[in-house]
Amino acid sequence: MLIGEVARRSGVSARMLRHYDSLGLVRPTGRTVGGYREYSAEDIRRIFHVEGLRSLGLSLRQIGSALDDPGFTPSVLVGDLIRKAEERLNREQELLERLRAVDTAEPSSWQDVARIVELLHGLASPSAARRQQAVLAPAEDLPMPAELLAEAVLIESDPNVAGALRWALARAGGDGVASLIPAMSSENVDIRRRAVLALAELPGDEATAALTDALEDTDTTVRRHAALALGARGMTRAVPTLVGTVVEGPNDVEAAEILGTLASDAEWADRIMSAMVDELAAHTADSAVRMRLTQALAEMPGTIALNVLRQLAHDDDRAVALIASALVKALEERPV
């Protein structure tokens, strides 16, 4: 079969077939009387082998080695090709995400695009100070893409940078909540903790619903931050977790203040007081817990905690008794 017909049937151009011949990769078995290349059936099979290996990303030199070396084993070479393909896909994925971030910001000019790319580079910096600067000092007329900020806050380990990202996300508007909600189902507890802190600073019913779901999280820290955020929004469903926060700490002072606010509702005042009295009875041997609960009682509105504090002023635990006595005095002297 002459080169023209081989080219038509194989889909490999005559020029490429000549190149294969010059490299010794596929040499036609014979020549016609006129000196034209003549390919045998075995030559054509080799052409298809070459094209198949090329489709895997092998170089022509690698293909020649693979086809001509009887002892050649493909595992190492294929493994290397897999790694290179993965690296290429990762680069392409990064590019795609960068393009989506630019598109989300709806830039009106190439100058805006350049500013967004600068922000992306800043957020990717190994320097925490540089990342924080990128968040806090954007161009005044450049909207911060909520999706980009949400993605960044979920992987940020530096507390200062994370705080800046949450601040920027709360100001960005957009679909920040929708970008964070999937993270609340992550198996990585650190991601869930970062997500709940970010949701706590976002307004709206959608964020409140996600925080309410977080009260059932398996992680104490996630539940605590969700309860603090919900309590600050006046959601009484957070009361049991807030009482638990007073018992366990940290954030017991903040939880006590929120409980005091929620107790302005007479119905919930009784429930909150009952819950804290129950906890006092359950922790008779834990001085630290009893002190936290005693201090929390002082946050209750009016004098509804006065009788309990008077009893605690005679507690067997001297530290608890001293705290309760001081609080009783303060409440009795408080202007009505």
C-alpha cells in the first residue's frame, strides 16, 4: 500500500508518515519499482500502535523505545504519565476556578480583571500578613467575590486572616451563605468550625437555618459557636447549648450574657433558671463549673436569680460562696 492510501486509511498525514520514516519509527517494508514507499499490513499495524501510544501522551522517542525494546515494561512510564496528567489537570482546575472568580466579580474592564487576579495571588501567598492585606485593602470600586472569600475562609488557618475574610464576606453580600452551607457537611471538623464562624457573621434566614442545623453537629465547638450566634439573634432553640457552654466553657461569659437577654421573656426566664439550677445540682464536686454558673446567674434580668444566689452564698465551696455573696450584695444595691 502506497503512502497516499495509507494516509487516507489511517488518518495520519503523509508528511507525518515521512517523519516517522526519517526517525526510524515506522519504516515501510518495501519500495516500488519507481522508488515509492510501500507499506505492508504489519507496517500499518505499527502505525496504529504509534498513534495509540501518542494519544497517551508519549513522545515519539518513548514510543520507539516501547515498541522496539522486548524487555520494556510500561508500568513506570505509565505511572509517570499519570502524574503529569494529574499535575496538568490541577493546573487547569486552578485556572478554571480563577476564571470563575473573575467572572463572578463581573469586571467592567481589563483593569478590574487585573485587580481580581492580584487579589487571587494575594490570597494564595504563604505570608499571612500578605493574605490579610489582600483582603483588607482591595480596590475601592472592586466588588469582592463572595464565592472566592468563602472558599478562602474555609482553608485559612491564621486567626487574623480568617477574621478579615469573615469581615469581608459579611460585607460582600452575594451568595456567601450558599457557598458555606456545603462545608457544614464536611468530614473535616476544622472546615466545619471555620464555616460556622463565617455563617455566624452573615445575616438572613438562610444563615440562621444553617446555624440551627449546626446545633446537632457532633463537634462541641461547632455546636457552641452556632448557639452563640443563634442566641444573639434571639433564637431560644439555642438555650440548652448555651447553658452547656456556661458549664463547659470557653465562651461562658458570652453565653451567660446571651442567656440573660433571652431571659427577658418570662417563659424562658423560668426555663433558663431551672436549667442552671439543675446544672448546679449535677456538679456539686466541680468548683470551676459551679463558679461559672454562679457568675452566669448575675446576668439574669432583675432579681430573678437573687434567691438562688442567697443560697449559694452559704455553699460549702468557699470560692462559690464568696462570689455569690458579692453578687447578692450587688443585686440588692442595684437601683430598681
